[in-house]
Amino acid sequence: MSDEGAVHPSREVIAAWLRAQGPGERPLLHHLLGCTHCAGTAAALLAEADRAHGERNLARDRAVEAYRGLWTRLDERVTADDEELRRGRAEAERRVAELLALPPAERPARLREEPRLGTWHVAERLLRCAADHPAADPAGAFALAELATEAVARLDREAHSAGLMRELEAEAHLRFGEARRLAGRLDEASSDLRQADETAGPDPWIARGDFCRALARLRQDQGRTDEALALFGRASDLLEDAGRTGEAVAARAEEGTLDLDLWRVEEAAAAFDTVAALCLGPGVGDPVALIEAAAGSLGRQGRTAAGRQLLEQTRQHLAPTLGLDAEEELAAAEARWRADWGGPNLGEPEEPEDLEED
């Protein structure tokens, strides 16, 4: 199939359009434009029509103009949808900040009574807050997951896609599982992750980076280290594919740290080689900032050993490539990280905190 005369959308247009779609939805247009086989079939049919009517050149010109016009309209739609998504999420961030500023006992009632809190953006934001909540406070993460679940329950199912609803509900089960794992309640955490998988239904939930990473942590805590290592690697690959490079780096650092704990030195070196490659990949503006952010995320999530190894190992792997200035920046980043997370117990809670449930 020839590309002569074709007008291709930019990578940014494609990425923005996909982000603007509801989870689980892949319109027919996306398939037709992205499937080489179907595009070839369409081109062949067009050629047959051209030959049959003796209007090959005219038809080609019209097809090219129509194709160009399609991408112009799509670009305009993507810009509008992306802006609407940004506005919705920014509004949700403000509303959720106001909600969480209230005493915990008052939050559920406010969530139920305030109409502006009844959006899927609010539910999404509450789930993100639960994911980012400090690991030293699993009860707080659990309470945020409960709020998010109530926010999801408020949504009008007829006004939202089934795929979006399944994803939000599955994400809530995932956050419950993480909170229970942090509290040492591993059997219940396992049940939560099963529910997340079941709730997702036909969506390929096991292929999602967040789920693989949560399951990897659970398997590590259960002593099933071979499964954990495989899942950390899979999570890193999926997060990288999704453009979430910082989280891909963090997941690969967890894999490498577990390898070191198991005295798998060569495998650990390979994992941190991959980390270095990710940090030097296309689109990464500042590798040091990326590493420091990933290490900070690991610290908040209670994965302090992985955060420490990420900083130490990348300094060894990247310094020869990036030079002396970068080595000094990484050393400074490591010092800042240790000040935040490198206390006597390395940021881990001394004992799992009990979760309160109604």
C-alpha cells in the first residue's frame, strides 16, 4: 500500500485523542485509521471504483482532500476535548482539596450533598489521592478509597460509559487492596485485587501497569518472589508504553531492589541498566528530576529500600554518561531524599496500623 499523497496525523494528535476517549471505548474510526489491513482494503476498493468510472485522478484528489479535512476536523475535536478534560480535572482537584480540608467525619455528608462533587473527575481525583497517600497511614488511604467509592456510586450510569464505570469501580477495589496490604492484611488484600479483576469485566485489567504493580507488591509480601519479579517487570513495560516513564522507572527499581534482596546481582544490574535507559529515553527532559520524583514517590508509598537503591544505582549507571555535573545533582537529590525518607526506620511504619471499617 503506497503512502503517496497521504496526510498523517502527528503523534501528539493521536495521543491526545486517545486520552480524550472514555476508558474501554475504541471507536470504529480509530480502527479504520489505525488498522493496516482495513486501510489496505479501503484503498483497494477505492482503486476499483476509480477504474470502473474512469475518474482515477479526480477520485484520488477528492480522497486526499477528504482525508486532509478529516484530520483537520479531528485535530479541532481533540483540542476541544483535551481542553474540556483539563478543565474538568482542574475543577475536581480544587473541589476535592476543599473536601479533604474538612474533618474526616464531615466528608461523606458533604460528598453526598454537594452537587459539584458528583462528577467522574471527582471520583478519579479521590482515587488518585488514595494512591498517593503516605504508606505510613493505611487507614487514611482506606478512608479515601471509601470516599471515592461513594463518589462513583453517585454517578448516573446512563450518562457514563460502562467501561468508565467498571474502571472506576475496579480502581476503588485496587486502592482498598493496597491499603489492606500496607496494614498487613494480605488475605483481604488478595480478595480486593480479585474483585478489581472481576469488576473490570472484559477489559484487559491484568494488562494495566497499576494493577500489575499492586499485585507484584502483594506477591512480594506473600513471599512469592518469582511472581513478584515478573509482575514488576511487566508493570514497568506497561507503564512505559502508556507514557508514564517516571512510574515505569519506579516499578523497575522495585524489581531491581528485590533482585538485590535475593542476591540476584546480575539480574539487579540488568534491571537498573533498564532504569538508566528509561531515564535517557526520548522525551525525558531532565533525567535527574525524573529520578528524584520517582524516588520520592517510592518513599511516600513505603518502598524506601527501592527509592534508596534507585538513587544509588542510577548515580553509578548514569554518571559516566551524564558527566560530573549530573553526578553532583544526583548526589544532592539523594541527600534530599534521605532527609525526607531515610530516618531510623527508613520511612516504614513501625507496626501495621489497623483499619477501621463500619
